[in-house]
Amino acid sequence: MSDRSLECPVFRPTLEQVRNLTFAQYVESVEPKWLHVGICRIVAPEGWTPRRAGYDDLHHLTLPRPIRQHATGRQGLYRTLLVEQRSVNLPTFKAMSEEPTNAPPTAEPETLERKFWKNIPMNPPLYGADVPGSLFDERVRGWNLKRLKSILSQTLEDNDAVIPGVTQPYLYAGSWRSFFAWHTEDLDLHSVNYIHTGAPKTWYVIPPQARERFELMARDLLPELSRSCPEFLRHKEIMLSPALLAAHNIPVVRAVHNAREFVVVGPGAYHAGFNHGFNLAESVNFATKAWIPVGARASFCTCRSDSVKIDMRLFIDDMDAELAEEVLESYRSDSEEEEEESEEESSDEEEEQDVGEEEEEEEEVEVEESDEEEEVSSSEDESDSEEEIDEELPAKRVRRPTPKAMANGMAPNWKLTPPPVLAKRGRQNNKIKPLKAQHVHHKGCNHVPHNKRVSPTNSGSKQKSARKTATRRKLATTVSASEKSSAAHRRQKRQRAEAALHAAAVAHVHASSSDDEATGSRPGSKRGAAQAWYRLFDSLLPSLKRARA
């Protein structure tokens, strides 16, 4: 492809053509001359005015959500972040764009282009984008973007469908270095952009024949975005410089768009650009018959809810037989997939209900079983605790009567009986309370042992308190003695195990030294040390097991 073929074609219609032909008809008549490039410029003739009142009376125009355009990246590859700002009116926006820090330098378009790509990550510009409305007069003769007739608008109107930004125009207030990222139009439609007043725009367009190469390059440069959404370029957030595209052998068409000019982008053509300063532009989508095969195969972003979709069966009469069959087949397969998905969803819901009912039944059974297990475990805990108490302390201890008691013919017996289990094991209050001492009397016995006697002045409560205190002391003494004996037993067992390990280690050292002499290994060598340690471990393993037991 020669450099000449990459230039943007420019057309200059006459005033008669503007008044007698619709805009779509004129574009369709010149499509063979520019469609392979992807973009063209159409200069409005003298005598045609879209707005008789001019553009000085637009004080009422409000930009509801202007965006601050942040860009991050380097070496010609940038990702943008758009931050919405407070609404401003058009005069305020214009004053902000003409401040010294925001005003463009006075230079040729080529110089402005170099400055734009050099400073794109700096000083984020303000862009008043996607403002519903039109600046065309209602009764303007000739082309009017407010009522742009094409097969797209006529078909949608016949089916009572209106899509803002697609069949209804949007206004754009630009400032120096404000930009629009690489993208294609919704459903790969045609687009037209008209600058009412102000500074020019620079456009970049990828010819249709290089579209696949451009997409492959973008996927290679941005694999994470490509994996998250195959149509990530429709998000309008990636800026790629012409130098980077040239390095990947991707052709780029440049165009400088001036005031009172229309720029038309062909179906499916990727495009991007930036503004040279403050301007007011208007844009809308349309279609010719050349779009129908492109739109029938167009894809859309599935990760965003605002993606535009049009039923292409509405244009079936303008398709050839092969394309019509392809479109009908695609919609049949889509409907079958939707039916399968709906059936799967309904079956999943039924399964979830069945599973929920089964889980409820299982929970009820588990609750009943857990209650039964708790009852059984509580009884087992009580019996286990009683057995433990019986093991720790003697169930019955007979105290020998004093000589005085024997002389009186009385034989009082003191026995220690365990109290009832007050709590289950495994809880925080699982401590066993001290055992109570009970005095077993003979019939008619009022004997009190000599170590339990109290003065006649004490009341019954004091006698009980004294008896409890004495019993606790004896019980504590008995428990501590048993603990000491068990601790001594464990200590002796550990000492015996350590002695056995020491003896085994000494024997192993002698054995390893003799083995080294027999095998010829040096005692200090790595091989000899490894063999010695393996033999030591094998010999000590039984002792270790016995010590742990």
C-alpha cells in the first residue's frame, strides 16, 4: 500500500447536492473512493449554514458531566481513566480551556501532534463528552444531523426504536489535548462528526483490511485486558501512538478535521484522535447498505450492560441469500442456547430446592441424634467421672476408733464418699470438688472424735464448719501425696530411659569406630558420619519408643 493510498480523501459537495440528496445518499455515492481507507472528509459548501444564530448565544448550554482524562503508560501505549467532574456551563468550560496552563501553543498540526503524544500522561485535560442534543436548526435546508435519514434510522423508527447517541446526536466540547481512545462504533456502524466552531481535531484510522492485525497487536500488548474481555477495545480506554503502530507495521491514516467539515468513519474502522483546542462538535451514527454485512457479523462487549444490540433480522430484505441464511441460523442457535440455559437454570433451582429440603431433613435427624448422643455421653461422663474418682481416692477409708470410744462400746466409722458429678467433662467447670467426709453413726450414737470436738459454746454451724475444714486438710494431704508418688514414678521412669539411651549411644560409638576401620572409611569423613548417624538412629529408635510409652 503506497503512502498516497493512506491519505484521507476529501470531498466538496455542491450546495445543490446538499439540498437535494440526503447525507447518507451522498456518502453512499462516494463510498467506492474512500471505504477502503476507512475515513473521509466532506467540506460543507458556501451558503449552507446549519445554525443561523451563530454560536455566541450558547450561555444556556450545560455540560452535565465533563470528564477529566487521566492517562498512564509509556512508549506509545497508554491506558486512560475518566473521572467525572461537576457540571459546568459552556462559557465556564471555554474560559477554563483558554487558561494559560490549558491553552494550546500556536503551532502547526504536526507540532501539536508531537506535543500531544509527548505530554499525554501530564496535566489531565477536561472533555465535555456525550451531551445529548443538537445545534442544528429545525428548519435548516439540506443536511441535518438532528434528522439524519438512513436505512438505520428508518428501520428503527418503523419498529418504534430510538437509541440516544446512535440515532440521536450527541454534543462534544473539546479542549487542548482532550482525546477519544481507540474504538469502533456500536455494531460497527458508520459515524459522522461535524465541528460547528472552534479548533481542529486530529483523527487516526486503521484501514479495514488491517483491522485483524491491529486487534492481534492490541491483544499481544495487553493480554490481561484481552483475557478479561475479548472486546476490550470497545471500552474506549486504550491509546496507541502512530509510532507504536508503525513499529508493528500497522498502517494508520491521519486526518486534520477543521470547523464546518464532516468526518465520516466507515463501518468497522478503528479510530482515535485528539482536539487542538476549544471546539464544539456533534456526532451521530448512520448506515448505508455497505454496513449490513459488517453489522451482521459484528460483536459486542458482554461485560457492560450499555452495549448496543440491534436485531439484524430487521434488515433481512437488504441481504443476499447467503448472508440472510447465516443471520437466521445465528439467531436460531442463540434462541436454542437461551432455551437450554433457561432449562438448566430451572433444573438448578429445582435441585437447589430438593437439596434444601434434604438438608433440612438431615439437620432434623442430626439434631435428634445429637440430643441422644448428649444424653448417652452425659451418662457415660457421669460413670467415667465416678470411676476416675474411685481410682484417684479410696472409695472407703475406715478410721480406727479412739480408745475412749472403744471403752464406751461405740464403734464410729469414718468413710469418704464421692459427691455427685456436678459438671460434664469438656466444659470449663469440670473441676471435681473436694470430697465430703460423712460420719456413720450407730443407732443412738452421739460420739464425736477427739480431733473433731468443739467447745460447748459453739453452735451447730460452727461444728459443721470445723468438720469441713479438717476434712479438706486431710483430703489435700492425701491428694498431694498421691501426686508426689506419681511424679516420682515418672521421674524414675525417665531417668531409666535416659540411662538406657546413654548406654546405647556409647555402645554405638564403639561399634561405628570398628565399622569404619573394617570398611576403610575415615571417622571424620562425610560418608562415615552419615553411616554412623543412620546406625545410631536405628539403634535408638526402640528406646525412644519405649521412653515415650
